[in-house]
Amino acid sequence: MSRLALPLFITGLPVILLLSSLRTLRVLEDQRMVYLRSRAAAVTGILEALPNGLRDSDFIELVAGEEPALVGLRILSPESPGAAAPSLEPLWEARELFRSEMVDLPEGRVFRTDVPFHSEDGLRIARIDLDPAAADFLVTHARHNVLISSLSGLALIALAIYAIWAARRTTRLEVRQLQMEHLARLGQMAAVLAHEIRNPLGTVKGFVQLAAEKQDDPGRELLEPAVEEIQRIENLVSDLLLYGRPPDPRLRRVQWSEILERLRQDTRFLAQAQHVQFAASDQDFEWETDPALLEHILLNLLRNAFEAVASREDAQVRLEARLGARGEVILTVLDNGPGIPPEARARLFEPFSTTKTTGTGLGLAIARSLARTLGGEVTLKDASPQGAAAEAIFPSARGRRSK
């Protein structure tokens, strides 16, 4: 919260300054109208002192020397055309002493004031048109201040937005760092436990297998499930060791056909048991990698795909391989299953996180860990029109077409 307090204050300050400037501008605009009305009143005072019998042009000539802002003047008597207009009745009857408004004329915008005054010939109404620019000096500086406040406010708001974004990003990075440290400690602990379990487990497995060999058929049938469960525990221990302590890669030039042939052998029984149509693209290229680690990555991705489509009658899994424009190797496992559950998207690669009733939730975590060991990355997304696509990309593979 303390990280957000300053950005929020910085955001609120320019808003307050801007509102204050706008309020000041409105007040000065009112003062501008008051100033123009006072100039019109001064013109009326001049008119009351002038002799009778003058024409409008004479009035303008005499008054213009005293009031430079004057742009038009008309003197109305009760007999003048338009003097009986209903809008002027309050002025003739002294119910109003002043009427002013901004008027748009072909020559431009003027401040028009109708003011009754007394002359030797009786009551008259002076229609005075003043140039409103004469009062601009009252608001010019205020307008500049509002503009400066607005620009400063926008700059401060942009700074505050950046500060808020930076604070949130820092928080996310810290949370991510804590998660990574937690996962690292979890991986170290898992590796230690797996190492300690592995040796006695091998001994137990050996004795159970030996006992099964010496039993008759009924006794052997009782011991075979125990061997299978021990094998399952061994697989879990191997996964824990692999996740906690990824091996150092042994890189060499490898043909894709070599990897593909081993994958076909490893997945043949799995595909037949689950009635899945498995296809793989035959490509003629090679790159530098550790074939054992790469095979482990792809097997984990393929097992996930096989399990995802196991309930479909038309279950299909496809493995695609291609070279990128800069020699990167891109391997994609596609399936036509139900896709990625929305509730699982945020935790796809977290260890021990799984939506299945069986399994350890280490498959994708190990695949990504091993891919990063080989300088690559594993991502999982929805495929089109349905299913999921697991992609392993190795940017620095230096792949090339086989000769």
C-alpha cells in the first residue's frame, strides 16, 4: 500500500490544481463581464453630457475618442424604429437599468449593452457595442496558467501511472521470486528425499521379485501387484530426482529421424492401449542437442496428449517438427482433446499441480525444466479448432537441413 500512496497522491494533486485553475478562470470571466459593463456605463455617462440633436455617427465620433473599445453605438428614442419592441419595455419603464449579452455580428463577436439614460430630449436607450477583447487582459494570464496546469497535470498523471505500473510490476516480480525460491527449495527437498528412498526401494524390489520367482502360481499372483506398485514408486522417485537435479546435457549433432524412431518405439504400446491415432511429421534436418533429454521432454508431452484424448472415439495426436528462419527447432504436440481447463491455465507448469485423479503433476514441470536446460522453452495453449498444442522451441539449436 505504501508503494501506491505516493503515485495516488501525485495523481490527485494535478486534478486539484486543474480544478482550482478552472474555478479561477470562471471567476475572472465574471470579472471580465463586470469590466465590460463598467466601460458601457462610462460611455453612458459621456452620452448624458453631450448636446441634443446629434446623429448616431456624431455620437460615435465623440465617444470613440473616450472609449477605444467602442465598435458600434445607436441611440434609441421612443419614436425610433424597433424602440417599441417588447424586449425593451422593461428598460423604458425603468424596471431594468442594464441589459448586456454577447452578440455575434457579421463583423465579429461584440459585447452589447442596452442602457437607458436621460438627456435634454428625455429618456433614451443607448445600444452600445464594445469589443470584448478589451477585457482579455483579465483572463489571458489565467488561461496560460490553466494550460500550464493542464500540461503539468498530464505529465504528473503519466508519471503516476508509470509509478503505479512499476510498483505493481515490482510486486509481481517479488511474488514470482518468492515462488521460484519456494519451488527451488521444494525441488531440493524432493531430490534429497528421492535419493534417500531410491536405494532401500531397490532393495525391497529385488527381494519381492526374488520371492515371486520362488513361489507357486497363487503366491506369485499375490506378489506381482507389489512389484507393480514398487515400480510406480520408482518412477515417481526418478521424476523427483529429475525435477530437483536436472542432469547436465550432453550435446551432439542429432538427426530428427533418430529421435522420431525412438519416440515411435516408446509410444507404440501407449497409443495402441488407448486407441489413439498417432502421426508424426518426417523431416530431414539435424541440430545440436542431448537426445536423451529431448526424448524425455517429448515423451512427457506425448503422454499428456494421449491421456487428454483417451475418452474420445476419434482420438488423434500429432507430433510436428520444423526449422525456423534462424535455425531454431520447433516441436509441437497437437491433440483433439477437450483443451486446457480454464482453472488450470495459471498453474500448468507448477510441480505437483494436476487435474488428473492419478499422476504426480510433474510431467510438464520436468518438460519445461529440461527444455530450459537445453536452452529452450515449453508452452501450452489451446489448438484450433479444438484440443491443445504443446510447443517446445529451441532458439539456439543451430538446426540445418541434412545433407
